[in-house]
Amino acid sequence: ETGVTQTPRHLVMGMTNKKSLKCEQHLGHNAMYWYKQSAKKPLELMFVYNFKEQTENNSVPSRFSPECPNSSHLFLHLHTLQPEDSALYLCASSQELYGYTFGSGTRLTVV
Amino acid sequence: SQQGEEDPQALSIQEGENATMNCSYKTSINNLQWYRQNSGRGLVHLILIRSNEREKHSGRLRVTLDTSKKSSSLLITASRAADTASYFCATASQAGTALIFGKGTTLSVSS
């Protein structure tokens, strides 16, 4: 365990489904992030939250909707996804930008 | 947008050999970080080098930074099969709110 817990580890969903990814950290970090990792591509930054306020949305389609109810929890709500959204979704937390702690990721498959 | 670019993309060596990976970046930085990712898992922070440092060591890891060339290298000495993983460099985004990762170098160490 890294201190950042992501659930579920694997998710298969149809294009019309609605699902949510959850990320939890109890490291006392002030920032949390969502990244997408597709095969043969660099990690893509999706969203940044600092003290539970969204500070960056990296032009992510609206079918991805983040939620950060407090500094320890981060959600990514998914709806009407496309097959190209299949990827490993990684959550990370940090104190400022020094040394991210990543979760193990959610492997998402859209069918 | 991508900030760091690792080279080579893939590296295969024998146990006991040294492995060197390089990272080039585009804009000025406060620090540069290296991360490791085992297949399908989250990334793990390895080492951070500040812009006023030229070299840093951590166990079998040695990182150098040349800000005049906007480049860094990661050296793993006396490699082991367990070092097999992908290695990424990361620097702060232009907005300074998150880390941007390169495509990574995939290291394979055979016994």
C-alpha cells in the first residue's frame, strides 16, 4: 500500500453506463490529481485539485466529471464513454509538487 | 503538453550491468523528478534533484542535471532483474500546478 487507495482496480463498462472511480489518501497531502495512461502514450494530466478546489482541467471531455468533496477523497465520474477512453486511470497526491504518491490505478475497459 | 522526453525508449541489459537513461526538457525548472512504474501499476517516486544541484545519489541510483543543456540522466548501477520497469522523468507544468511526465524508458534486465 502506497497510502493512496484507488477502487475499483478493474472496471468494464458499456458506452451507456455511468460509473465512478474513487481515490482516497490519508497522507495529509494538499493536492490530488487524475492522470490517464494509454498504451504507448505519455501520462496525460486530466484534473488537479488543491485544497479540494479544482485548479486545472486539462481540456478533458465532459463525459469525465471530477469531484473532490474534501482533501482526502477524489472521484472521477464516468458517463457515455467511448472505447478510446479505455486506459489505466491513475490518482496521485502530493504536498506541493514534491514527490507524488500514486495509487495502483484503475484499469478501465469500455465495451 | 509534454515537457520531458526520455531516451532511449527501450533498454535491455544483463544483471550486473549499469543502465543509463536520459531526459531532456524544454522550459526552465525548479526541480526534476524520476519515477518508476512496474507493469500496470502506479508510479513510485525515486528521486528529486533541484535546479541548483548537479548530481544526487540514492542507493544504486545516481541522477545528474545539466540545466544549460536542459537534460538529466538516471544511472542504475549493478542492475537486478527486479529493476525491470518503466522509468519516467517529470517536471512542473507551465502553470506550475502539476507534474508533466515523459513517455518513459522501458528497462528490461535479464538474469
